[in-house]
Amino acid sequence: MKRYFNQLCLYAHILKERYGRTAERLYVYWTSEEKRANALMEFDYSEEQIDKIGSHFDKIVQKIREKRFGVDKAPNYEKTCRECDFRYYCASNSIIELKKLKYPDRQSN
């Protein structure tokens, strides 16, 4: 839920910065729900959280503009890298070390 809330805060930040408008409410709409009453989920509006998420976003944008793409700390391989298509790129640049897949012992007949 935190990721959804952070995403909504980011949208509210962009709305404020780009259009000078303040979001009145933050909602997620669960499209798989049949009834609208069950599909709509409201998050508490927090100007402090919106500013915090917006500041984090602005810092990332600044790094991109400055072409600062370095990795300060390697991410958790199992949680982040294992399924990532860029893991071979990171391994070739010594950012991560690839883990070998474990296969059950094969027996010959």
C-alpha cells in the first residue's frame, strides 16, 4: 500500500509544481472489484508526505539531468536483481555479482 500512496503523492506533487493546483483527495481505484464502493480506496491527504516524496523525486530528476547514474550501494540481489534484465550489465560493470542458479543433481540412467 505504501507504494501506491507514494505514487499518489508524486502525482499530487507534479500537479502542484506543473499546474499550480493542489490535489483535494488521493484515491486508488481497484479495477477488478465489481462494486464501486469496494473498488475505491481513499488515502489520507498529507501535505508533508507529498512534499517529502516530491523532494525525493526532484533529487532523482536532478541526478538524471547531471548524468549521475552511479550506484553507491549494490541492491539486494534476491529482491531486486534476480529478475532484472539489466543484471548482466551491472555484473559486467562490477556493480553486482551474479549468483549461480542451483539445479538439482542430475542422475544418469
